[in-house]
Amino acid sequence: MGLVVGGLGRLLHPGRDPMGLLMTLGIGIASMLIVGIVLHGALGALGSFLVAVIVAALIVAIWARVERRSGGYTRGI
């Protein structure tokens, strides 16, 4: 599920995101954990999934900004 959430989050973020599979998985897992901790299942399974995808897109946007400032993306797997 983490890979699916991270992949969908990357699709929602405009522009090029040349990050690897492991980074996408990490972003998906992190967003699912954040949503799980904050919402405690208040939205149900589908609502939590959709919010996790949105959170993943926000994490991708933040990551892209940090990488842009540090000199570019690091190559992932």
C-alpha cells in the first residue's frame, strides 16, 4: 500500500520527480503513518487512503523543494 500511495502522490505533484522506488515507498509509508496517527481511522478506509495520497503529494513537494535547494536530486534505486 505504501508504494501505491507514494506513486499516486508523485502523480499528483506537478513536474518531474526523479526519485527511486525506495524513496517512493518511504514517502507512501510515511504519509500513511501520519494519516493513521492524526485521524485514528475517523474517515474510514477510503477516506484515509485519499488523505494519505494527498499527504504523500505534499511530502513529494517538500522533498522536491529541499532537493532543489541542495543541488539536485540524488539518484535512487
